[in-house]
Amino acid sequence: MNRAITKALLDHYDREHRALPWRGCSDPYRILVSEVMLQQTRVQTVLAYYDAWLERFPDVEALADAETDEVLKAWEGLGYYRRARNLHGAARLIRERPDGGFPDTYARLRSLPGVGDYTAGAVASMAFGEAVPAVDGNVRRVLSRLFDEAKPPASWLRWKASELLDAERPGDWNQALMELGATLCSPRSPRCGACPVVEWCASHRAGTQEQRPAASVKAKPKKLRIELARSEER
């Protein structure tokens, strides 16, 4: 079943994927820029900034040489400015590496500021062909529905994504999963009729796709009863 799912999803991705400027690119710097910009920001918003950023900072050296104020000015409008500071810091760390090269494995990428499991997996797989998963919110939703898991823990998601991953096309596979979550397997009203893997989808069979993944219930703050001791009048 896993191979059938992988093939069906990759075939669909090859036919239907959106034409985005960072797709089909193996430059780790450009991929890193796109992934950092996409953190907590919609694709349409990022499209308006991505090319302008690369014109101003076309490579790691250019970004590392820039002053912080210049970097923050170029980021203006994207919000969450810590991302820009982390990207700037990452460029300077890369330049200071003994070999001067871009970190080329998941483990090495994780050492860069602001680069977590997802971003490291995305860059490692897309730029260097490392067979590692990249699990973001879209992928979590797809896998939760595909296997009808209400509250899948991070360890399960990573294991299941690794199990399905196409070792020959890891970057495309990660993008295919993300694309499915972004375009068809949406949080509300998923378009199951157009989904390339609907025949294997356990939540679709059970009719639970709208409830997967289950919403997290925030714990209500406990009210503390504070008793004030009053001195007795004598």
C-alpha cells in the first residue's frame, strides 16, 4: 500500500503542482530563504517578497555582508522579524564555516539559528537529496486523515512520513505531501473527490476527515482560591 500511495501522490504532483519560483531549484540558500519566509506566512504574500529579496541578497555572502538594519528593511511587511534575524545569523555562521560551504545534511542544518526539524528536512531533501521527511502543519493534516489518527504525536508523524518517503525523490515527495495539504486536503471542506490518495484514506472511509486531526483542547486555567486570614477583634 505504501508504494501505491507514494506513486499516486508523486504522479499527481508532477501533473498538478503549482509553479512557484523556488520549485525545481537545488540552491540551498534559495530554498532556505523560501522556507523561512513561508513560516507563518501565506504563499501569496511570500511571492511578493521572494524575488526582491534575492535581487538584494542573491547569495549567502551578500546576506552575511549586509547590516542588520538593511536586512530588517528588506523584510518589512512580512512580520515576525525574528525570522529575518535568524536568516541573517545563519548566513554569517555559514560564511564562518571552515570549509566555507553550506551545511549539506539534516543534522548540520539543524545547527543554524531558526532552523527546526521541518526546515532542516525541507532543505536537506530538496537541495541535497537526503532521504529525510519534512513535517509541517499541512503534512500533519494529510497523514492524520490518511491513517485516521486523531492526535498523532510528532514521533509517529515523522516515522510515518519516513515510511512513505520516496528515497529517489525525497524533495519532490516532501513537496507533494505539503502541496496536497495546501490545495486539496485543506483544514475545512477538503476536496476528497479530487484527492489522488482518497482510495487509501482511512478517515474518508470512516467519514471522519472533517475531524482529523482533532483540535487541541486548551486547558482552562485553574482558579486559585485565596483565603485571607482576618485577625479576630478582641
